[in-house]
Amino acid sequence: WGLIIIFLCVGPFVLPLIWFNPYLKKKAKVIGTFAVLISFYLITILFIKSLKIIFQYYRTLFTF
């Protein structure tokens, strides 16, 4: 649970904690790495789309 909470707080900076954790097997480390990278990619795409929508809204709002 600790790694999930840390991921929600600091994002991809949790990867070293995954790889240096001696209690996780290599398969779990690889799965965790892919999960972190895919979720970070999706969050970044959603952030960019939301910024485009916000900029479009303000552009129409301040056009005279």
C-alpha cells in the first residue's frame, strides 16, 4: 500500500523505490514499472487535452 500512496503523491519518482525494494520479485518490479509508466503517460495525455480545452475556452471568452 505504501508504494501506491507514494505513487499518487510523486508519480514516476516512485520507480527507484520499486527497483531497490528487496522484497519484490523481478516480475513484480517489471509489472510495477509498466503500470507506473502507462499511468503517467495517460495522465499526461489527459492533462494536455484539458489544457487545450481551457485555452480554447479562454480564447473564445476574451475574443471581442
